[in-house]
Amino acid sequence: MDEGGEGLPDPMTQEEFFRFVTKAAGELEVVFPCALKNVALCVAWNPSRAQCRESELDPEETLLGLFEGIPRVERTFGEGWVLPDKITLFIDPILDECDETGRSMQDIVRSVLWHEAAHLLGLEEGRALEAERRRLEERV
């Protein structure tokens, strides 16, 4: 299923999944240098109930990723020390997305990370989805 003939480990560990995230982060940094500066990249098996509730999801929806922090466009110079922003990618929902769509793990991880980085840079959900759609169209 994965690009480059790399099979997915069964069962996949968080460390193995994080390799996909690291590769996608490197690709993002090539296009947007420093985009992930002071951002903690994390992986978790699933979003918590609180994360789903705060994201106002319908009961049948889940999160593939989540940005938690202050969008760059909302920051002020005098904020002082703040914790790093956080982007979390969720393993089980992404694995389900691979199974349901036939897309590679790396492709989905890349899309989710770019989408969450769009939120980091200040795009609301609709604009982030539109930017992702355009990015995918340009690849074709």
C-alpha cells in the first residue's frame, strides 16, 4: 500500500508511523522553510473524546490530525514565552483512510500534515481544504 514498495508493518508502532510523519515534515519544510519551527509533531492512536468534542465533529466523523496552538497570524510580538504549537496525527483513523481509499500511507500523512500546517499558518477549515485540493491538483 505504501509508496516505494515499503510495506506497512503489522502491527505498526508509533515509532514506525512517526517515520512517515518525519518524511512529510521534511517535504513541507522544503516548500515552506521554518513552517514547523517551534511546533511539536506528535502521533497518537486516536483522538480523545475531548479533542473530537472541541472540533465539533458529527458522531460518525473522526480526526485524522489536529492543530493545537495559536495560528501564526494571531500571534503578537509581546506574547513572551509560550509552549510550542502542536500538530498530532492519529494513526488508526489514517490507517482506516488508507484501507477505505487505497491511497498510500505517505500520501495521506503528507495531506494531513499539510492541512494542519495550513491551520498553523492561519487558514480556517474551508480555506485549508481548498488549499489542499489545489495542492493535489497541481501534483497531477
